[in-house]
Amino acid sequence: MTSVEPVRRTDRLTPSEVSAVLALADAASSVDGVYPLSEDVVLRVRSGGGASLLAHSEGAVVGFANVADDSGELVVHPSFRRRGHGTALLRAAGSGSLSFWAHGDDAGARLFAEGLGFTRARVLWQMRRSLGSPPLPPNRLPDGVTVREFRPGQDEAAWLAVNARAFSHHPEQGRWTERDLALREQEPWFDPAGFLLAVDIADTLLGFHWTKVHPATGADPALGEIYVLGVDPGGHRRGLGRALSVAGLTHLEAQGLSTAMLYVDESNEAAVRLYQSLEFGVHAADVMYHRQA
């Protein structure tokens, strides 16, 4: 039986630890069929981690957790599960109010969470639809609105302001900073042509549809994503959210993609209705588990 070593807490991962954590996540993904870390956490890891917890066995990193604002993600190497490393990581995260995401609605994750006093608190659906069949509906923009692509170096401040207003009650998206945006602009997938901005005649930003393309991996084909879709509540134009959705999906279809995806909170009834009306169906789910202080 492998012993459970003390968890290492650090605000800065070394280059070797960054590599070890990413390799650990890949190993878990190959066994579980779902990647265990969100894009936001992966970006944090690549830039040094921040508020990271590392579980070791004989000098090797076998477990990782990242915690920010009392919410985090956790993964243990498949070969080292059920040996206490996950429990040790959660204990090291503290005894107060805490939430952790489980990617994929997995029975093992549910039993693990419930056994440590966590309850199911939030569900994030991944929804998908094919592109081409059924055909996309006609795109009808509101009067006085046009769509143009994002201009790096010029549109960041306006976009951050509208994003904050559009997602003022969202626990993650509404908190984006200049750094969050800049990190994504540096990613190889970033394409300004797929970052669509709806503007009025004065070029005031009214809403946006930021698309993303995921390369084919394993059994999954290349996927186009409704990455972030938002409308400024202060300048709302009726039907703009739907029109921007169709504009972005049309862009993705023109790239030769056959499938589109998105993430949406199960509880966001208005957004779910919009996506269902555009023929999206639930493909998978991520679950947040919460523990009261």
C-alpha cells in the first residue's frame, strides 16, 4: 500500500510541476473519457498555478487541486485512486465553505463527494447540435445593428465592460479581468474572425458571440463552440441574442465544422430555451459539489 504523503501547498508551480500536473490530467482523461480540468484552471497551471495543492507518492505528483474564491477542481491519477490522496487534498483545502467541480456526472465522483459532506449544488450542461442538418435558421439582426469581428488592441476595454454587465450574476464569467482576456488572446485557438461583435451605427458594442474551434481528439470530431455569448442589458435589442447565436454558428459551419457545442447552466432557463430552439440537445454534464462551512 502506497503511503499518503503530506500535501504540498504552493502559490507558484515549478516548470516540472506544471508538466507533472498536465500529464496527470491527461492520464485521468484517457481513463475517464473526460478532461478533469477546466480551461480556466489549465491556463492558471500553465502560468504557474496559483493556490495549488499537490499530492505526492514517492516523489511523483499523483494528485492536484486548484482553489480560487472557495471554488476549485481536483484530480487524482487513476493508478493512485482510493488511497486517500483525494481526501488529503480536500482536507488541505480547508474546513470552511467550499465547492468543487466534477467534470462528467460520474457516480464515483458523486459517492466520493457525498462521503465527505458535499452535496450536488450546480449542473453545467454541455449541449451539442450538428451543423448543416437541420439547417440553421435565417439570421435576422435588429434594425440598426451590424456585426463585425473583434479588433485586438482596440476592443478589449469595451468588451470587458459589456461582459461584466451581461454576466453580473455569473460566478465566473462576470469576473473576467484584462489578464483573463489577454491569456486567451495568446492561445493558439484564438481567432478574431470568430469573435463577433454586434454594434450600432456609432460602433457602440451591444453584444457579442465569441466562437472557438476545438481540434479533433480521439473519438471526438473537430468541434465549434459557442464560447461566450452575451448581450448588454443596458442596450438590449429584441432578438439580438438569437441573431448573434445564428451568426456565430454560421461562421463555424463555414469553417467546415460539422458539430457545434456550448456550455450552459442547467438552471439558466432563458438560455436553455434559446439553445433548444436552435436544436441543441444535452450531450454531457459537469457537476459542482458544495460543502457548507
